[in-house]
Amino acid sequence: MTSPKLTHIDDHGNAHMVDVSDKAVTDRTAIATGRVLMKPETLALILEGRAKKGDVLGVARVAGILAAKRTSDLVPLCHPLAITKVTVELEPNEAENAIDVRALVKVSGQTGVEMEALTAASIACLTIYDMVKAVDRGIIITDLKLVEKTGGKSGAFKL
């Protein structure tokens, strides 16, 4: 049984950017999620707006949006895309002492936005960590994953 050919590796084993010029332009979306676990006191600090670095959820939202827009600068073989929409939602979960992050990215283009959604979710999580790490060194970032994608030749995916 042969392994599937990796699209980012050429016939000589070298990494390269995939040529998408012959692909059709289609509407594409991707949704990624992540979770930040913390002490109850840390979550209360965030929700009450008492974090010394400021509005944790607001800054994390903006950081996630900016990260989606800069993905091709961070992930070497990603194409720069004209993203048409990015949303980053941050949902506190007091029962589990967590903040659940959901990033949605859209584009009309020749390649998907999975990496942009994953980057947005991960940077939002990292920003939350950064803004409260001084009061809680035990923060855990977990469950970063692509949960849905639409568009393109490979079609829809839902976890």
C-alpha cells in the first residue's frame, strides 16, 4: 500500500508552496476551536475586568482576528489570502473554569482557510494566557482543532 502524496512536497522531497492557479475560485469557510482552562479566581478576574493588562477577552478577540490575517507570514507554505470575514467568539464557561474560543474565517478563493481559522483560535488562546499568566501559571491551552470546513474540491468536513 502506498502512502498518499503530500501536496507540499515535490518529487525530490523538497517543501514547496502548492500551485493553486488552476483551481476554481469558490466560497470557503473554516471553523476552529480551542479552550483555555484556568483557576476559578483567574476566570473571575477576567470576567470582572480586573486583569492588570486590561480587557482580556477584547484583546484576545482582536489578536485572533489579526492572526488570521497574518497566517501566511507565520506558516511558511500558506498562501496569502484576501479574507472576507473573521469572527472570534470567546465564551466563558464558569462550570469548567474555562474560556471556549471559536474562530470562523471565510474567503472566496482558490485555497481553503483552515490554517487561518486554526491560527486565529490558537493566538486568541495564547493572548488569554499571556494576559493572566502572572496570576495563574497553571493555565492549560487545550482542544485546538478544526471542527468544520466548506468549499473546495475536497468538499465539506465536520468533526
